[in-house]
Amino acid sequence: MLRVLIALALTCLLQPAFADERAQTQQQLEATRQDIAELKKLLNKLQEEKSSVQKDLRGTETEMGKLEKQVDALQKELKKSESELQRLDGEKKKLQSARTEQQKLIAIQARAAYQNGRQEYLKLLLNQQNPEKFARTLTYYDYLSQARLEQLKNFNETLRQLANVEKDIELQQAQLLVQKSSLDTQREELEKVRKERQVALAKLNDDVKARDSKLKAREQDQAELANVLKTIEETLARQAREAEEARQKALIAQQEAEKKRLREAQADADAGDAPRKSAKSSPGALVSSDGETFGGAFASARGKLPWPVNGRLLARFGETRGDDTRTKWDGVMISASAGSQVHAVHGGRVVFADWLRGAGLLVILDHGNGYLSLYGHNQTLLKSAGDVVKAGESISTVGNSGGQDTPALYFAIRQQGRPSDPAQWCRAQG
């Protein structure tokens, strides 16, 4: 009987304490909920800003692709101009050599004419006494005069051609200077756009990480407070039952206290367990776009296609993407140098060539019968929608568009709308 009275007294004393603790915990929980609500508002606002930055990123990376293409075109024009300049310089040297030879011949003829005197023609006529010889002499002299006139005519023509070539060389040199100046301007503009993209992307990533980390911490705090509140409510309910079963209070209290200790220990252990990060897969084998292309139907190309670019596999089909075990790779990532040529693995038609969120500058080829191949995160698009391409033809260049940190190519194959492992279609590397 004494034990029952002591148990009832303890119950009466503990109930107000648990009630106060419950009220205090409820206040903390409400405050945490308000903090989370504010953080979610800020995160929503940040997501809107992120969407705006994504639009800017799309425009920036699209502009970068165009500028890269313009720079490449200007470099090709410079090579053509330099080749034309070399050709003109060679032609100039030939004309200068011809001019020198013609000057020598004219000088020789001028000296001969001077030595014969000014009345060379008259002397020839007077010195001839035989009529037949006189006629031949006149004919020879006419031939000689015509030859001299022809040489003078050729010499004047050489001088004219030489002047034209020198004028063309001056014009080509001026054009070359203009092209080089334009190329330097385009490169400066490209570098400026590239820096703007890096700044915007860095700010976007930093803000999202900071807000997301803070929100997760708040949500974890809310979960822990909710668990505490639930424990307190369960304890109060248990104490009400214990009042009705006063004779067993001491034993029940001891058992429940032990259970509570074990639950709290388990809760602390669960809270202390950090989420395991999925182990990153080691870099894959080298892949190559070299070798023969496959000209048959795509459905028969399994294991016979070349890879779209030379590089190393960074991510394989079906592997976990980052730390999120819920998402898997539906294609592969191939590390390659920025600007490397990306080749079509099979002949087809371009059905998409534009910037797409998450994939950057993307090219999609239709190979018929429901087969598609995708090439993402490019630096420059070399083809447009509607173009027909052959197997092995260059369709883009490797880049890091779409928010990637390093240059790499996203490559995927779709079969009737379903992802298919590219490694099953492309040739295995030795």
C-alpha cells in the first residue's frame, strides 16, 4: 500500500514537469517551423533567380558557341589569305626575274645599235650592190626591228603585271591586317563572355548550396523536435495509464524508463549516422572514334559503332549520379579536350540542335526505326535541325555547357524511347 501511495505521489509530481517540458518543446517546434517557412520562401526566391540565371546561362553559352564558330571561320580565312599572299609573292619573284632577263636583252640590243651608228638602216641599204642580197637585207632588217619591238612590248607587259601583283599584295596585306584585328576583337569578346559565365555559374552554385544546406539543417532540427514532442506525449499518456494501475506503477515506470533510455540512445545513434556517400567509380577505359564506320541499319549495329569522340569514360550507363542513389545515368560521360571534334556514330538526320537545360548545347540524331543518339554539353554546334549527316561526320565540339565544371561529352542512345547502354552498341576498346 505504501508503494502505491509513493507511486501516485511521483506521478502527480512528474506530470507538471512533463507538461512544462512539452509546452517548451512545442514553442521551439513552432519557432523552427517559422524559420523553415522563411527559408523556403528564400529558397523559392533563389530558385526563381536560378531560373533567370539559367536563361542568362543559356544565352551566354549559345553566344559562346557562335563566337567559337566565328573565330574558327576567321582563322580559316586567315590561312587562305596567307596562302594567297605566298602565291602572289611567288608570282612577283617570277615577274622580277623575267624583267631582269628582258632588261639584259634590251641592253644588249641597245649597245649593238649604238655600235652600228644612228644610220644603221641607211648603211645597210648603201652597202648592198646585189639586188637579191639587197632584198634579203631589207627582209632581215624588218625581222630584227619586229623582234626588238616585240621584246619592248613584252617588257612593258611584264612591268604592268608586276605593278598589278604588287598592288594585289598590298591589298591582301591590308585585308590580312583587318582579319587579324577582327579575330583579336572576337577573341576578346569571347573571353569576356566566358568570364561572365564563370562568375554567374559560381554565384548560382554557391547560393544554392548555402540555402539548401541551411534548409536541410532546419528540417533536421524540426524532425528531432517532433520526435521529442512525440516522446513527451507518449510519456504523459503512459503516466495516465499508470495512475489507473497504481499497484504496478513502480515496475512499469522502471520498464518504461529503460525503454525510453534505449529509444533515446537509438535516436541519438540514428541521428549521428551520416548518410553514406556512394563511392565514386574509378575512371573508365579509353574510348576512340577512330576506325571504320558502320553503314548498315542501326538495329544491326550493336557492338559495331565507333565512339563519338576520343577520351575516357567518366560515368557509365546505370551508375548512380553523384550522391543521390535515386538517380541513375541513362547514358555515358566521356572526358575529352575542349574543342575536340564530336562525330556522328551512324548516319542520320539532325532533329534537334539547340541549348537545353541540364544538357547545354545538345545535338540529337534520328537514325530511323525509333533509334536516336544524343550528344550534350557541347561548346559549338556545327549542324542545324534538318541537316542530314553521314557516319563519322563532325556535328559539334566538346565543351562544358549546361553548367558543367570540366569539358566532357554526354552521349546516350534511345531505342523506342527507352535508354540503351551505349557500351553495347559501340566497339569495345582493347
